[in-house]
Amino acid sequence: MGRWVKVAAADTVAEGAPRAVAVDGWEVALWRVGDAFYATDDLCSHAEASLSEGEQVGYRIICPRHGGQFDMRTGQALRFPAAAPIATFPVRVQDGALWIELPE
Ligand code: FES
């Protein structure tokens, strides 16, 4: 069981305009698809790149550096050269704020 941390106002994260936040040593990317929010590691699993600076196509994250792709719902790598998954974090919305659950 992790701990829940408030990370941003929900209305600061738009679909196609993700947001990176630093929280307790994690660099986390916040994503939105419709009314649903997702949180992933912001660092690509392939090399040094900030995924929130890449493109979003639906649930798909496209790394800005080499074009590797990930599913923001599961962290699964979808396209070479990304092969290893990225971390994902449970998200909840409460009183207009986004909370994520970090591992202990
Ligand atoms: S750094 Fe992301 S695919 Fe290479």
C-alpha cells in the first residue's frame, strides 16, 4: 500500500497537454483522456527523455527522443526502441485536485 499525494489542480492538465510534476523524488507525467486522468513516470525507459514533452494520441504516449511508445494506462511499451515498461501510478480526483498513489 502506498501513500496518496496531492500533485496538481485537475484543470491544469488537458488532453494533449500533459504536465510534469516533481514529487518526493519522482518525476511524474500527468495525462488526461476525456474526463479520466493517468499518471506515469515522466522519464522514458529507453534513455533520457521527458515523456510529457512528447505527443499524446489517445492513451498512447510517443517519446519525443526516439519515438518509442507507451500505453499510459498500463505503462506497457508499445513500440521500439522502448521495450521496458514505465511506472504508472493510481490517480484520483478529489475537490478538483489530482492525487496520485506513490509506492512506499
Ligand atoms: S528516449 Fe524514449 S524512445 Fe529513446
